[in-house]
Amino acid sequence: MNERELSLIKVLGEEFGQVLAEMRDSFNKGLQAQRVEYEGKLSLLAKRVEEICSTPAPDFPGMVKAAIAELPAPELPDIAAMVSEAVAAIPVPQDGKSVTPEDVRPMIQEMVSKAVSEIPAPKDGKDVEPATLKQAVEEAVSEAVAAMPAAEPGKDGEDGRDAMSLEILPFIDEGKSYPRGSYATHNGGLWRAYEKTHGMRGWECLVDGVAGVDIQRSEQRSFTLTVNRTSGARETKTFDVPVMIYQGVFKSGQEYIPGDTVTWGGSLWHCDETTQDKPGENGSKGWTLAAKRGRDGRDKT
């Protein structure tokens, strides 16, 4: 292998290294963008939780009093006027005779019937007084408030967590169980526990990052790049690097690809494109003369 070939291999190696560096920078930028996005989501979530906690509780007693104050007062007949009218209607005794109960009974029955008919009929056959209605409303509200589930206060230990605390764990220990609502980084991504966890069961991936990058060479110049995601997904791409590889003496019928070099007719030929043509012949395509055959030496006598 001459100096020119070594120079080509060195240049191609530098280009390959530059391509890998650009790919690594691209992955880092993508990961940074995902990190910024997830930090923004966490900030928005914390702000909403703070707004919910700062909202004042409804004034149930005041609401009950206002509702009772808007209830119309029942209209009752003027009992005093009706009694006065009944007394005035009693006939004056004549000739020193007193009025017997039989004389008064028909008039009283008529006035009582009239008074009862003017009283508004209660709904559903029941008369509701304001005091009774107020008591019933207060009891109903008390029962409704008592039936609401009370928020559990923060507990000490791994199973308890303050609602305002959005702590992100640095890793997930699969041997431990985490409570619902826990956040943790794992394999380059962000995870959230949607239920009490057992190992990795109960976790969901919120930010799918890059867990690792694997590069393998499948042939002399073919490489396979595999990107392993946090969620377990994989992205695979295969590419070829056209480095020079000596394939020996040219063989008729064999296919050669860019980067192959062969010897034929005493010269070294470089393959520029996929071909089966014989180097140096008229109409032959895909070959470039890399090193020309030298003149035959002569023996001195």
C-alpha cells in the first residue's frame, strides 16, 4: 500500500469521524430540546397546582343565608280584621234576650270557611315555614359537605408526598415500589407513575429520550447505526463508507462496488461505480487507473 492510498484512507477516516461527531451533536441538541420542553411542562403544571390551592373555599353559610333571604314570605290573611268583622256581625240582642250558640254558630262557620279558603294552598299537601326550610337547607348542605372526600394530608415515608412537591427522582430502582404521581428520570427520559409501581410496571414514559447509540460493522465497509430510545423503541440505519479495499486480481463476472481496487494487466485500478466491466478495455465503465504498470526490467550481461 503506497503513500497515496494511506492518505486517502486517512482523509476518509477523518470524514467518517466528522459525520459521527455531527450525528452526536444532533442527538445532543434533540435531547436538550426535549429537556427544555419537559421543564416548561413541569413549570406550567406547578403554576396550575398553585392556582388551584390558592382558590378560596366557597362560603356555604353565606350562600345558604342568601338563598333563604330570597324566599318569598307566605301571605297570611288578616286574622284580626276577620275577627273584628265577625264580632260586628253578631246581632244585638232584642227585647232583653241573649244570643244563643245556635244563633252565632252559622255566622262563625261561614267566616272560618272564608278565612280558610283565602289561605294559599301548600304544595304537595305540606306547609313549609321559613324556619323549617332554613333548617332543612342547612342540614342538606352539611350532609353534602360531610360526604365530600377529604384530601389526605402529606404522610411521612416513601408512600406520602405533598401535592405541591414535584420532585423528580434521579433514577428508578426496579426493586422498590413508588406511589402514584412519582416522577423520575430513567434511561435518558422522563417517567411518571400512573399507579403504585412494581418494578417497571405502573410507569409511563413522558419524554422519550436517547438511552444509547450502538454502531456495528456488518461488512468491510458497511456500518449499522442503532439508536435505543427510552421507551424501548429502536431506530436503525445502515450506511457504507467508500474506503479503498484491495480485491486481488480482477475476476470476470464478479461485481465490484465503489472503493474496490484490483490489479489487471500489471496495473492497479480503482472502482468508481458498481460494475462488472473489465478494466482498461474499450467501452469499459466504472474504473480509474490508479497505478500504471512499469516498464519491464532488462538483465545486464
